[in-house]
Amino acid sequence: MSFAAYKMMQWSTGIDNCAAGFLTHSRAESVSLQADDLDAEWSSRPSRVGPLPNLVVTAANVLEVYTVRIQEDQPTKATDPRRGTLLDGIEGASLELVCHYRLHGNVETMAVLSIGGGDASRKRDSIILTFADAKISVLEYDDSIHGLRTSSLHCFEGPEWLHLKRGREQFARGPVVKVDPQGRCGGALVYDLQMIILKATQAGSGLVGDDDALGFSGAVAARVESSYMINLRDLDMRHVKDFTFVHGYIEPVMVILHERELTWAGRVSWKHHTCMISALSISTTLKQHPLIWSAANLPHDAYKLLAVPSPIGGVLVIGANTVHYHSQSASCSLALNSYAVSPDNSQEILRSSFNVELDSANATWLLSDVALLSTKTGELLLLTLVYDGRFDYVDVGIDSTPSELIPWGRNLILHHGN
């Protein structure tokens, strides 16, 4: 017999994926514990800090879950002006490690499956992890063991799934997972053109026992009921770049950014706008996915989709030189530098007041109409959607951050500086 010996000498120190979700507690449970003991008069005052989710990070094969601890400001305590401005009564915040795991494989992508319910909800979220080549794991927090446990596993490898590779042994990227904002389903893109739909269900709804679904706190965690696959090649999609789920629809709607015909540097002068987006309405019950709307003539360098929160809805298409907004009833574009051109070279598009490149940029939402973008050079930009309440008018603008302190949600701030 032969055995393989493997020892990790240097564990990863860089973060590959991060997400926020209510794993160890629900939105209705109060976890904003203060770091210092306060007097009875101050502790009896209602807290202005809303429910805070857990922070989940992955670094290669390391998975960690943190709890955010908030220290609220005291009215009798003098504040050092050099520490910066308080936001919503918060004096400080810290991270407390809940659990730490070393997995038997590198995490490719991660998403949080939430079943919503508002701030009064007692429902908890779950974590969806993907591993190469097509393995998916759904995890939830178990109060009885004070750690994570696996609620379901989904594997699309082996001889019965070999035809999905179409003769290939390696792919440029691993599986990518995204979830519906309302937690009705999730999607995982594997083998470049195979979309796995993960139908979500509420634990304790009859598919699992009540004792297995409920912890000591009586909270219910989101779970995956079943999964099935959509071959995007059958939908005339050849080169998928990104996908996301959008807000504001009765059924889950998946928007896919894909390129019908590839182009290259020597061909850009006459074959530039080769990308398009397609919106599919996902019926997890009937396993149908009709096309409800689409938008073509997007630049070849478009690479990222960002779903716009309600009430605006729609999706932002981020490219190296442009930002596009599209929905079922409105669309607009913003040029970021002189390299941006309109599809027909005649239509004028709105241009920003300064030049910037957004290739390899990351983005997240601060408000329903304000997004924060970080560029490859470390710049932070604020992108604003101008919405007047009509579904046929949306405009977009971009500007540099006005100060070092950026509001993060309702309660926290992001400090950018030396």
C-alpha cells in the first residue's frame, strides 16, 4: 500500500471571498453587545444600532465566521476628536471569531442564502460554498455544536456528468455562485456554460424534521431543497462572463452577461460592441426559464454585473471604460474616459467629469441608489443613480469620495486613508 503525505507549511493570509449573513443569530435577536459595562441609566436607553450580520471570509481552504461587536458612545464620556466622527452613536467596533475551519479544498466562490423576512425575522441564513470542478456545499450554524454543519451537498462530477465538460479537462475559472435577493433560489455556473439552479426551501416546512431544523433559539435556517441544470448552450449563449439575480420580480430573474462573438485587440476598431445581457425568469417549480428581456451592443470589455436594489431595480453593467444601466423599461450609459465610444459612433453618451478606468474593479451598495466602487489603483468612487420615481427614467453619475469616512449601511463606516 502507498500513502501520500501532505503538510501545509504556510497558510493563506489573503482573503479570497467575503460575505455578510445572519448565521449565528437572526435579525430579531440582539447581538450588538457593548465592549464596556455602562451605568444603568445609559444601558436602559434604547440602542440606535440595528441588527448586524456575521462576517464570513475564506482564504484558500480556510473558512472563518466572525461576529461584529459594537461599542456605543456614552454621553458622559469625552470623545477624542482625533478618533474621527461618530456615526449613529457608534464609538467603535470589533470582530470576534466564532468558528474557524480548514477545509479539504480551496473555496472558489461563496454566497449567503437568505430567506428574508425583515428586521423582525427569526430566520437565519446559510452559506453556499463552491469547489472545483463542480462541487457545492450548503452550510448552516448549529447551536448544539456551536459551529457549522452541512445541510446539503451537490456534486456534478464523475462518469455520469462527464459529457458536461465536452472533452475539456481544465477551465479558465472555477464555479461561480450567486443567490436571489429574496432567497428563493441560487445559481452556480460550472464548466463555463452549465447553470445549476439551487431551489431553496424553508427548513422545518415538512422536508426536514422540526427537531433537526430548529436550534435552541428556535431559529430556522435557509436550506436547498433540490437542484437541476440548465445548459446555456441551448439558449444560444457561448461565452458567459457574469450573471446575477435582480430585484423586484415575482419570480427569480437571472441576468446573464455573455458575448456572442469574441473579439480581440486587432479587431476592436470594427468589432467593438460584442456583449449583451439576457434576463431569464426562473421557475423552479416548472423548471422553465423563458427570456423576458435583453439588451445588446454592450462593449467587449464589459465584465461585471451589479444588481440595483429596489425600488429602482435593474442591473449595472461595469466595463473598463463605461458603466451601463439596463432594466426592462429604461437604459442609460456613462463614459468614464476618452476610450469609451457609442455603439454606432454617432450617439452622444454622458461623460464623467474625470477620467478613470474600472477594469478589475469591485463594487457594493451603500444605499439603494449609491454604490461604492474600488479601482485597481486603490481609488474609491461613488456611483449615483438619479431616479425620479418613473420606471422609464434613470440616470447615472460617478464622483470621487468626498471624505475619508464613508457610511457603511446604517451603522458602520469605512475609513479610507493612511
